[in-house]
Amino acid sequence: MDWVRTLGLVVLMLVAFTAGIWTAILVAGGPLSADPQVEPARTPVVASTSSPGALPSAPSPYTGEVLAFGDYVLVSVKPCLRKLGFEVDAVSDRRVDAVAFDLRAIDDSIPGGVLIHLGANGGATASELDGLMKILGPDRVVVWTTIQVPDDPERYTFEQDTNAAITGLAETYPNVRIFSWNALSMTNPEWLNADGSMTKDGCKAFASYAEQVMRAGT
């Protein structure tokens, strides 16, 4: 009966071996699936380190009060400027080399916008204009008008240099705008009288263009 005993031992060994396999499967997390469901890999969400840039905003126009300050040219356009609401301080014989005192005297009452026409009486240098800009400061919108003097080269030799000094201000002072009146008036001679003052049409044109430059976006 030895073969019966041997067969029994083999059966016991097979039972023990099978039990061990199932124990290992259960410990590992359950029975094997014939058709396992594989979860697709997830794409990691990466937070952007750069915030979207703000869209550039359109410059806001200057809408405040304006002082028109200058010489005989502004005297001739005073009615048209006043119709637009500009305050006008103009003296016929006002010269750049003597105007610093006048500006300092009214500095506290000068509004945020200033329209200037100076230099028609004797011209102006860059250093003189710099001195006036230091009085007006960086917070006001300052519109400088180029000059157009009578066509008499022997008498009026300063127009070109004066206009170069005026236009050069815009390269130094961010609050300066240039109103190129000489370019406009040269192509519209009917706007000027013989002495450089304004005709009726010139008065309207000067005031209209001056306001456009002053009220443009800052």
C-alpha cells in the first residue's frame, strides 16, 4: 500500500501549492483580470508663470483749462481763442528774453494746459526756452507754436533758428507738443496780414488747429 501513501502525499502537496498561489494573488490586490481596464495617462496641468499683458490703452485727451500766453500774434487771435474757452495773456511787444518774470508772477494761477507763441519779437534761443520750461514744470501740457514772421530776410533773420529751438523742446520735455503754425501758414498765405498777424480766416484756423494739438491724447 506504499503507492497509496505516495499518491496521498502528492495530492496534499498540490493542494498546498495551489493555496499558496491564491494567497499571493489576494495579498497583491485581487484576482487577475482577463481584460484589465487601463486608465489613460493624464496630461499634467502646468500653471502659466506669465500673466497676460494688459492691452495698451488709448492716450486720454487733455480736457482742462488752457492759458494762451504770448506776443502780438496771440493778440490778433484772442477773440477766436476765447470762443474756445481759452484764457489769453498776450502783449504785442512781449519778448522771450523778458518773459520769465511774467510767468513767475502768475505761476500759481497757470492751469494744466498752456499754449505759447513767443519769438516773433526778436527771436529766441534754446537756453531761453529751457528757462521758461523750468518755470512751467513737467506736469503741465505745453504747446509751443512755431513762428511765421513777415517775409523780410534782411530784417527778420531769426525765424529758422527760433523754430529749431522751439521744435527741439519736444526732444527734451515729454510734456511739450509742437504746433507747426509756420508750415500751415506758408501754404495758406491768405491767413496772414503783412505784419504776420491774423486775418479773420487766419484767426479761426489758428484757434482750431491750436485746440486740436492741445486736446490731443496725452
